[in-house]
Amino acid sequence: MVMLIFNCQYIFKLRKLNASALTGDLTTDLSNIENLKVLESGSGDDDVIISADKTVTDMILMGGKGDDTLTLTTSGDKTISYDMSGFETLKLEILVVNLKL
């Protein structure tokens, strides 16, 4: 089995990630990607992070056959809807900081 760790820290124009043929685990942080439209994971146990503040509404998110986890980060100030299937675990991380000086 092959594990793929995909770091998108410096890739900003990615629109589609198709890893549906991957039989190993996919671990990737896509939270810096703006306007990502499609994500397809493979048959491994995949762990994916995306940012609601940067993705498009009605993004297609397809987990594969494994035990997949989707972590969704947001500043808390965006309404989104996704076409989502195949993820067994959904984690929400709201990143809100209120400073009073």
C-alpha cells in the first residue's frame, strides 16, 4: 500500500484534485487553496483539510472507500454548501479571534 502526503502550501490555483485511483492513504492540507471546486479521494483512509473561507459554494467533495476524515476550517463568517459524500468523519474548526484593547 502507498501513502501519499500532499502539501499544498505553495499551490494556490488548484481547481481539482482527483486521487480516486489511489489505494493508499491520502493526507493533505488544502486550506490555502482558493476556489477549489472538486476533491476526490481514493480507497485508503484519507485525511483532508479545506478552508470554507477559500473554497467555492457547491464544491464537490467525494471521499473514497476508506475511513475518511474531512476537517473544515472557517473564520465563522461564511455560509457554504457542499455536494459531499463518502466522508465518515467531519471535523469543524472555527478560527475566530476577538481582541479587545
